[in-house]
Amino acid sequence: MRALADELFLVGWDTTSTGRPRLHVQGVELGLAGALIGELVLAGRVGVRGSTVRLVDSRPVQEVVADRVLADMGSMPQHTDLRTWLVYLSQRAVDDVSGRMILAGFLEREAPKLWRRKPGRFFATDFGPAAWPRTRLHMALTRWQPLDPHDMALASLVEACGMTDVVVEDPAERRTARRHLTTVLAALPPQLTDLARHVHAAVGDAVLTYRT
């Protein structure tokens, strides 16, 4: 199973066709920041409660990106506001997550030629694995299949970023999928519920800024 942030990247970024994000870049960045925290919640390294995030176990998880987040939290224990960490991590989230997949040979990056501030285009080296997170969530939501904690976290972050319709593209399937998603979110552990709620709020604020 791939890391949570990697899979969210594959939902939020069209790596099998255009190479461009499916959501405005700020939204993808904040979603990935939430997924990086979510990886550590699932690993039992950080705890989220309400608007607070705290380091609860400083042991490395033996993965460079995750361990960098752990090190940052360990060096700045006075900062516990979840939204602050989402904004902080979002500044490097695309580079960190795409870099992890590039290093693994899973992605290739095409650098922008004209506008340096625009993100590069990313393309998967293998179509099947790149499409799998969307396909897996689509099947689970439209067929009312059970989701494990990893996929519950992924579904909650996809919804928080406003990308559920990216997963369930057929309007005829969306009503059924959203009914199941409601039951999934109701069963989400409180830590992941709080995380998704704050990601949703941060992405919403970014949308307003993006549109104005």
C-alpha cells in the first residue's frame, strides 16, 4: 500500500493524461499537508484533537518525508495549531510528495518552460498503479464496500478537498456514493475527523483567495 499523501496526490493530480492538477494548486498543497499529518496519525506518531496537533511518539518511521515532518514537530513543540502546520507543510508538500514518488521511480516530472512559479507537470511511469487509488475508492463508494483505516482517511481527505466528484465522475452514481461516504465519515476515528475538518476549512479559504 502506498503512502496516504502519495495516493492523495494521484487523485488530485492527473498523472495519466495532462500531467496537471485536477484542483487549484493551493488546494492540492493543503490536502497533501493534511495527508502527511494523516500518515503520522495512522502510524501513531502524532495526535490530533480539535484544532491541536501534538507529537506523541518521536521514533522515526524510516521514511524520509515523514521523518522530516516528525523532526519539524519535535523541534517546534510550542506550535500546536493544526491550521498553522497545514499552511507550513503545504509550502513544500508538492515537492516532498512528488519527490518521494520520483525517487521511487513512480513519477516523472516535466519542468515548466515559461512560468517558473507554475508547478511542473507530473506523469506516472505506469498507468495502472497511478489510477488505482481513484479506481479503488470509486469501487468502494459505489458498491458500498467496507474501507480500511487507510482508505477511510483517504476518502475523508478527498472529500475535504472537494474532489469526491473526481473519484465518482458519473452523476448517476454520485447519490449512492455519497450515501456510503456519509456512513464512512461517521465511522471515522475522531483524530481523522478533526484533521479532515480543518483541511476542508483551509481548502475553502484557499478557494476564496484563489477566486478573488
